[in-house]
Amino acid sequence: MEEKEKIAVALSYDPEKGVPQVVAKGKGSLAELILKIAKEHGIPIKEDHKLVQQLYKLEVQKPIPPELYKAVAIVLAWAFKLNDRLREKLSQNLKDKKP
């Protein structure tokens, strides 16, 4: 079975802009680099092959189209929830270490 080329898309959401946008995308070695940078910076990575295929077709630094709002909102909600849990865990660890 042939392995498909890896694809990665990075999203950004700024409430002031109102709509998420693709800030980076790549295939192959560029996708690997995007994933490596995300991991190094503690950015959550969500695998969703179908959504990545759709997002990859978009222009970088342009708002995502309305038909993708729901799918992207689900991913962003997942990432925010994950970040909140991590923040709580770190806060608890700091409290536990205080004398």
C-alpha cells in the first residue's frame, strides 16, 4: 500500500479579526517542519485528514470560508480546552511545589 504524502495546515484565530485563517501550509518535508515547529512550541496538533485537505486548498493569511466555520470551530474549541487543561495542571503543580 502506498503511503500518502503528509500534509499540514496551521490555523490562527484572533478574536479581533473575527475569522480564523490558515497561517501556514505544506506537503512533505514542509509539512514535517510545520509539525516540528508546532511541537517545539507546545501548539496542539489535531489530525483530521478531511479537514486538512479542505484547508490546504485555501490561501495563506486569508479568512476561512463560511462553509468551514463549523469544522474549524470544533478544532479550535478542542485546542482551547486542551490549553485550559494544561494551564490548570501547571498551576496545580506550582501550588504543590510551594513550601
